Amino acid sequence: MKSVAINGYGTIGKRVADAVSAQNDMKVVGVSKTKPDFEARMAVEKGYDLYIAIPEREKLFNQAGIEIAGTVDEMISDTDIVVDCTPGNVGPQNLEKYKKIGVKATYQGGEDHELTGLSFNSFSNYDDSYGAEYSRVVSCNTTGLTRSLKPIDELCGVKKIRAVMVRRGGDPSQVNKGPINAIVPNPPTVPSHHGPDLKTVMYGVDITTVALLVPTTLMHQHNLMVELENDVSLDDVIDVLENRSRVLLLNANEGLGSTAEFMEYAKELGRSRNDLFEIPIWKESLNIVDGELFYMQAVHQESDVVPENVDAIRAMLELESDNEKSIEKTNKAMGIL
């Protein structure tokens, strides 16, 4: 059992902690918080050892009646790897700390690729992070793009990708985010950062993306136009996507015509926090016209990168050299389709 520390027990960190706890080859040695909020209290109630990122705030945790096990420095000194889920502005200084202690670490997509010089996706470049000291799981949107594009590229080759990224304004709990009543180009320039980010895990791919923010909190939505290298039937595309784990082809005509209904579907699956780790694609949207594939998909931004974090841990700690075996193991433990 390898030891994993979760530095930052927030939206992603708490989900990664639960996912790691579900595996039989790794365990959570601790999670960290900066303030004594309900997430900190829940972490302790779940049985996680709680460490504080700001030692000067120990008194606040004591006053709140939340038991702490020590400081972050103590937590990361007693682990095999750190999953850093802290805000982007503290990532670089954390890396210096990890290097000084001599502990491996994997970051989230909110950090720049340049921080680690290595990015990770379970399907496209697992081998590159095998045994690595530092890596970065790409963002929720990039993970979603890779999940569906990689099997298509393997099937018939991808010549060029254009994608319109319709992004949620904020997560459900982010009451200070917006927009409330607007559609906002984000950024107003072309391309957006999503294309270059995809190139950090799908090397050499030709992609241009544009992005918008809209007044929703549930999911992101992607509209893809993919020029194919070789002729292929729509049935072949459907078959390869239906057989790719962590991708779901769902039918709008079965009451799944929106992201809200996708979230309702996750509830029906009985998922904790209503998480939809898989990338749902509207089956009706798949179409090939003059060698160009069109489709629409959605991304649950709070959860789709979680299984990738588990696979990244397994690769970096050299627990499994075969990416498909790691994917299968992670999926089984987490109940992923």
C-alpha cells in the first residue's frame, strides 16, 4: 500500500481522497485545509487525518473543535506522493517544498504545463509519467477532449480539430462567480488555451478552440468538428466510443437532452456527490459529412479528472506499467462505466 497525501481538500481534493481510499494498492495518509470550514469537519468525520496548511491558524481549528494531526510539512514528509489540489497561485512554491523534502507530486490542470514540464492523461500518454517525479493531470476540459478524441484518432486518424467550448460560469458552490445574465467570450481572442493544453498529452494534434462562459454551474459542453485522416463509417465510430470506458453514448430521446438531465442520470447511478466521472456524448449528435465528424459532449468539471489522478499516482509510483490495466483497476474500484 503506497501512501498518498492530498494537499488541498476542496472540490477536486476531496473526490481524489475518496477515490484513492477505494483502491487496494494505495491509501490516504492525510488531507490538508487552510480554514476550519465544513469540509475540514467532514474530512475528520470520514476518518482522514487533517493537516493545516497555515500553522498560525491552529487556534482557529481548536476553537472550532476540529482535530488536526499536524502541519502540511509533516504530512508530506511521511508519504510516497502528494496530490496537489491547492489554488494555482501556491503551486509553484509548493513544488519547491516537495523538491526539498524529496517527495513526488502530481498537480491539477489549473497549473501551467511548464510548472512540471510533464502532463498526464490515462489514455494518451500514461507511459511518459511512469516513474516520474512530478507531473500534472490536465484540466477537466482537456481530459474530456482526450477521452473522446484519442479512440477516434486510433480508429481512423485525426487531421484537424475545431472545438467550441461552452464553459460553466462557476461550480455549484461558487456563489461569487458569474455571469448571471450573459454569454461571455472567454477569452475573446482565438484560440483559447484548451487547444494548446490538449497538445501536452496528444502530441502533434492540430486543434483550434474557442471558449465561452454561460450562466450555469452544472457542466461544460463541447461542440466538436473533426476532420478525419481516413474514411470510416459512422457505425465504426459509434462502436469504438461505446467500447471505450469513461465515455458514455447517451440518447437525448430518452430524456437526456441536456446537461441538467445528465446530472440527474448521475444521481440515478447512485454516485456520491452526483459525480459523473465519464464523458457523456449525445449519440444523436454524431454525424460524418464529407470526411468530417461532428459531435457534442459534456464534462462534469468537478469529477472527470478524478480517475486520471488515481492512474497518475499508479504510474508515477510504478505500481502498474500498463495503462489499460490501471484504468480497469481504477474503474472497478470507483464503479465507473
